[in-house]
Amino acid sequence: KADLGRPPAAEPADFGPPSTAPPEPAAARCVSWYRTAHYPSEPVFVPRPGATAEDDGVVLSVMLDGEARASYLLVLNATTMRTMATAYSPVVMPADFHGEWFSEDI
């Protein structure tokens, strides 16, 4: 399992009803990518041509670097969630719908 933009938790969190994703084996490992003050847009998985494993490819996400106040494209290895490349944009790109979080009282 991979997770982008959330610090690894000591215990798995309960995020409500199960998703449509296939169940994971009990021994599945969770890898994540996290950097303080960096905020992801909705990540997109791009499979490697000819891939045979379900996580063989890259994860792309437009990120907001809150410290530099700049946007960049983040390219992660989907298996390890390690950074493969970053490309900063000359303009700040607004967050998309899935990158915005609001408090319950709005």
C-alpha cells in the first residue's frame, strides 16, 4: 500500500467503510512519502510500459511547496515511493478538488 502526503502512522487508521480496492494481505507493507509543508494534489499512477506488477510505474502529483511558495511536479517510484524527479513550475498551480480540505463547520 502506498500513501502520499500523510506522515506514516504508528497504527493503521480507520477511514470509514471499505473502499473498492481489493483487500490487502495481512502482511502487506505500507510505504509513504511525506515532506513537512508540502501539499499534494490528487496523485496519478502511470504504469511502466510492459509492467507485470500492479505497482510497476510512477506516481505523479503536482505539489505545493509551502516553504518556497512554489509548485512542482513530483515523480515517485510507485513501488518504493522514493523521489525520482522534481520539476518546479515558474507559476503557482492551484490545488485541484481533491487537494482541498475544509473543516466540518464550513
